[in-house]
Amino acid sequence: MRNVEKTLILIKPGHLSLADEVFSRLDKVGKRLMQKKIENAPKEVIEKHYGSLREKPYFQKLINGYAGKSFILSIYEGEGIIEKVKELCGPTCPSEGKLGQIRRDLSQDSRKMADLENRPLENVIHRSDNPQEYEQEFDAWRNYMNETRI
């Protein structure tokens, strides 16, 4: 039985110039279903997207750091895509990753620097952790989904 899944990808603010590099890597592990540049992401969408992190001490940093900013939104599909993308991206903190992982290769950020500067980690990319998170994230960005398909 095939395990075909979908995962939501966001190229984060400040890293949009890296989109071609990121997508060229992701295209090797899954099929890109759509892509759309989002200008001025509404605070409500960011809050809904990161809703599962509401109780985390860094939640407000995410909201303040991303509301009103630009993202590139994409959906990928494939057999076991969530785990494949998770491995390709590496850990949330780029400095904890391995060479060859997107976050490690394209960002030098660390938790210590982000905390000192009171901002979210600059880790280039967001990806869904599991199918339930994908559904929650898809719902947050639903209004942007049908405009651009690849």
C-alpha cells in the first residue's frame, strides 16, 4: 500500500531569494502541486498556522516576526513525503543540522542568536511535521491555494 501524503512548505521572510535552490532540492523528493508568493501575510493566518505552538515561549516571536511579511507557499505530494522533506530540511535550528540539509546549508542561525535578538530562528523553510499538522496549516492558508498551480 502506498503512503502518498502532502506537506505544506513555506519559504520564510528574508529567504525568498533562496526559493529556486530550495525548490530544486525538494523537487527531487516529491511533486510540487502549487506555488504562490504571499505578500503581507495577515496576523490571523500566521496565528492559525502556528496555533499548535501557542503555549510555547517563542510563539509571540513567530507572530511578530512573520505577520505582514512575504512568504512563498507551496504544496508537495509524494510517497512518504513528510519524512523525506523532514530529513532534507534538517532540524529546526540550522546550527544543529548536517551538511546537505537545507537549513544547515542555507542559514547559519542559532537559538542563542535568535534569543539575543528577540526574533524567530532564521531557518529558511517551514514544513509540516505530520498529516494532521498539514491539514491545520492547509486550513490556515486555504484562501491562497487555488490561485497558482504548477
